[in-house]
Amino acid sequence: GAGHNDVELYNQYLDRLKHFVSVELVN
């Protein structure tokens, strides 16, 4: 139960991190 939720949160974190990095590189 909790393990699956952690994976979901981790995936969301990675997506935000990738987006942040791409925006920083463009700017």
C-alpha cells in the first residue's frame, strides 16, 4: 500500500525536477 504511494510521489517529483531543469537550461 504505502510502497506504491511512495512510487507515485517519486514519479511526480522526478517529473517536476525534469521540468525545472529544462526550464533552467533554456533560461
